[in-house]
Amino acid sequence: MNGDPRRRRSRQGRDWRSWFGRLLPERPADRPRSGSRPRPRPPADPARRRSRWLGLGLAGGSALALVGLLLAPVFAVADVHVSGTRHLSQTEVVHLAGLDTSVSVYSLDEVAARQRLERSPWIRTAQVTASLPAHVSIQVEEWQPVATFRSGGAAQWYLSSQSVALGQVPAGADVTGMVEIQGPPGREPKPGARPLEPRLLADLVNLDRQLPELTGQQVKRFELDGCGNLNLVSAKGWTALFGRVLTPEELAALPGKVTSLQTLARSGAVDFNSPDLTYVNVENAGNPAVGYKPKPTPTPKPTPTPKPTTTPRGPATPTPTAPLAPQLTVPVCA
């Protein structure tokens, strides 16, 4: 029996498998062997299942109740108080804030409403505050117009101190105290656009305030032509010519030209109250020029009319044609 070769090979094989098995990691005790039957699950607890479904139901009900609370008519914005406006109406402010549609005080985004308001050219700062049950307070600070601007024969526009076009001037609006600026023909400015350089507008506002002290006259309006030349039309009727004001260098030279105008007034070289004064050209601040109306020529005394005499008729001679007057030419901008 012991000499059977098949039994020896079988024992050697078992010894090899046992040696190889020692190299493998041990299987956890609770892990079932491959091919073995799984352990039966414990029976579900009915009480635990009911509590789980009850929790889900309460969470869903709370969410639905919250949605219903947010959408309840009692919390819909019904009272909006607007303060601080001078040019905008309450309806316009409510529309700009996005409160002209049904919205709840719970869903109102105060920051977003404030940002929408401040995108308007009229509104400088804004504050939006919501309170229960359905009240919203809007406090705004508007930009105040300092001038009116007209492009050619188009409508007038309000300009802020930053030279921003705020909106059109309504018919019959009181613009007393605002600087009137007549621009060259062109397109009307859009709300929020800058039709003038802010520095130029600031100089015009200052000159409007200084002219009564400089010359004793009020400014009627400022005029800008298509070449960028600036003219001041006084209430008396005479015009001050300042030249071009397009480049930064030309803008920087404007105060010196105003000083030249002041020097003429203080020295008495120009009578700014004279009805015959037509213009004062200070484009060259060091050599200003003054223009007056031409003096009327005296009317000659009438001479007696001679008695008509009869003369023999001769051949008709053609009457010479008077030469045409020279045509005026519009200067071209350099």
C-alpha cells in the first residue's frame, strides 16, 4: 500500500496546495465562501419603515407649505414708497426696480433691484428695503442737470455735471439756471452718452457764472460749430469768439482766453454795454479783436428835380449789365 505511486503523488499535491495557501491572505470570518449560500436577511421592521415614510412625508409637506407661504397673496408687494426723486416719477422708479410685476417680499432681491435702479442715467445712488407683510421702500438720489444740450434743431437734453445725457427736456420745463449749449447738427445723444467732454462742460459752467462779474453781462447760450469752434452769445447780443476747443491743448488754452476777456473789461478798452458791440475775438489771447456795428451814413439833402426837356430820339443802346456780387464761401475746417 505504501508503495503505491498514485498515493504518493496525491500526498505531494496536497502538500503543495497547503504550502501555496499559506501565501494567500486570510479570508475574513464573516465573508462567505465562494459558491456558498448567502445568509438570510433579517425581517424588515414595520415600525422603522413607517417612521421613514413619515419623515419623507413631513419634509415634502414642509417644502410645499414654504412654497405656498412665499406665493401667498398676503406677502405680494402691494405698497412701494419712493423718495428722493425730482425728475423721475414714482411709476418710472417702480418699473426700473422691477416691482411693476407681482413679486413676494420673500423672493425680492434687494441688491439686484438696487443695481437695476443705478443703471438708469438719472439715478446716482439707490437703496431698496423690504419689510413685512408687503412693503418696499426705495430711496434714490438723482443726478441734477447743470446744462441743456441741443444738437442742431433736435430736441433739448439734460446734461449732468459729468456731461452725461440724462433725458430729453419736456416741453415747457423750467430750465432757469442751467447753461444752454447749442451743438452742431448731428444725431441726438442717447441716454447715458456724453455729447461733450466733461472738462469742457465744467469750463462752460464756470464761465457762465463768471461772466456777470467780468463784463456785467449774462450768458444767453454757448454755440459749438462743426469745426469745434466755441462762441459765447451774451444776453446783450454781442458774441465772444474763443476758437477751437477739441484737443486737450486747446481746452487748456481756454482759461487764458477768458482772462483776456476780463482784461478788456477792466481796462475799459471795450464797452460791453454798448448796443453797437457785435463781437470780441479772443482766439488769440495776446491780440484780441473787437467789432462794432457800422455807423449810419448821414442822409443827403434832397435836390430840386429839373424840368423835363424834349430830346430827339436816337437809336436804342443796350444797357450794360451790372456785375454779379461775389458769392460767400463757407470756410473749411482746418
